[in-house]
Amino acid sequence: MKILFIGGTRTISMAITRLLAERGDELYLLNRGNRNSGLPENVKIINCDINDEKAAAEKLAGMEFDCVGEFIGFVPSQLERDFRLFAGKTKQFIYISSASAYRKPMQGYVITEETPLENPYWEYSRNKKACEEYLFERYRNDGFPVTIVRPSHTYDERSVPLGVHGKNGSWQVVKRIKEGKHVIIHGDGTSLWTITHNSDFAKAYVGLIGNPDAIGEAFHITTDESVSWNEIYRYIADALGVTLKPYYVSSETLAALGKDYDFTGSLIGDKACSVVFDNSKVKKLVPDFKATVTAREGIRRTVEYVLAHEECHRDDEEFDKWCDDVIAAVEKMKENFNG
């Protein structure tokens, strides 16, 4: 098939790009070229900033596709632009939304695609919901061939999955664990979470491409394995060959003390909730889909990769100091309470 990805080189999309290239599809990536090193040789690049709509229209003139995949749209205005660019020019438009848009607080821990989208805690999730609503309106009113995909916590070899981290990603937390420092875990670490390796996510996504039954539908794609945050952090420590030293802080306290990190959204509106995803809908359309990378194995691979690649070692002294300050503040509160 002839396929265009807007983006195509980030955590979720890179694995799909590699899988389609291996399969032999005619794949184009429209992006600014910032992360194109290491791409398969048979992937074609359209070097352009999609936000420059005029330039994008000129680059895409005369081209039609079996599928367009949108990975970097976060607000409805970006999807309005995509509609202008691709209406009548693609047989399918797959938009990456987010499972974080599902209703919070939870009313039951098992999530299906019928779970309402309503997240008052996180603007990111509300914007994703608004994007979905716009696209489904275009489907109903204009026949725009939309498929919505909602990933949850998807990771690759470049970033270790965590609940609490700074602006530079996972490295500073990995470093703290490696150095035997206390590491902040939200809540008591017992809530259930789902982390999906991008290579597994790609299998189901590719199975939706060109599937007529996927048009006008929404699907989440995750592994069926649920693990606690304590297990996730222990797997990281095990991969490093050290003993984990967890320090538990409530999500509400982290949100109050971490104004620069939006833990209200990312924790209370997402990771602090126990969730189990029912993937039966996507499996009905992609019966061969099965996630095979366990959390333990995926984390081991990722830790090994990060340790071996210095470009992943992005120190974050500000976040490191914040962790120490939070721990000291919580200890002080405990002393005052006990005293």
C-alpha cells in the first residue's frame, strides 16, 4: 500500500515505520527531518513542517494515499488543517489519540472503547477528546475515512517507563536508582498499570491499515499484562543489578509540590489510576495481534540500551534536587505529625 505518516520517527510511530518498511509498503514520512537517522532505506522522506500548510500542500500536490497516519496532532486546529490537506486524497486517516482521555475518576477499572471520554484533570487529554470529536464529525458529515487509535503508556528502547520524572525524561531516575538514592513512587506503588512496548503496538496498528471495518471506529491498543508500579520500578532496579529504594508520596502531594511538572494531569488524570484494558475490539479486527514483550523483558532491553547509549544520558539536576527537596519536605511533615 501507499502510506503517508505525519511524523513517523517518535516512540509510537518508529516501530510502525520499521514494520511497514520490512513488509515492503510504499511509505512516506512527512517531517522536519530532525530524527530521520537510522530509518530503513526504502522509506521516502518529504521534508516539510506540516504546520506550514501552504508548503505542505505544494509538497503533496498530486499525491494520493491508501492511508495517512497522523501522530503529532494535539489540538483540533491541527486536524482541521489535515482535513483540508487530505480530504479526497486518502482511503483512510488514522489519528493517534490517547487512552488518558477516558473518564477520570474511574468508575470501574476495566476500560473498553465504550468508556466515556472525560478527563477534568489534564488539558492534554481534553484536547485529544476534542480532536476525536472533530474527526468523527468529519466522518459523519463528509465521509472522511477516520480511524481513531488510543495508545496508553507506550515505550521504546530510548526511554524507561516511569510514573514520576522530570522534563528530560527517564535518565535522572535511572541514575538515582543506579546510585542507590531514594526514588519517588506515587501513592504506595500498588496501583495497576499497563506498559506496552512499541513493537507490540505496531502489530495491531498495521493490522488496522486498509481494513474497511476500522473506518469510523475507535480502538485502544495495549498489552493485556497489568503490573503494579512497584513491579515496574523493581524491574528497573533488577536490570541495573541494584536494590530499589522506593520513597512513597501521594499523587496529591506530588501535584501540590510539583507545579512545574503537571503531576495533576499525568498522575491524578492518568497514572495514579488502576487500569486494565479490554483489547477485544482490536483483536476482532486483527486476530493475529498478541503482545509478546513482557514488562520485565521490555524494561530490561530498554535499560540495557539506555546504559549503552550516551545520547540517552540527559542529566536533570533541577529534577534531582526537586526529588531530594520533596523527600525532605515529606519527612518534615511526618516529624511534625508524629511530634
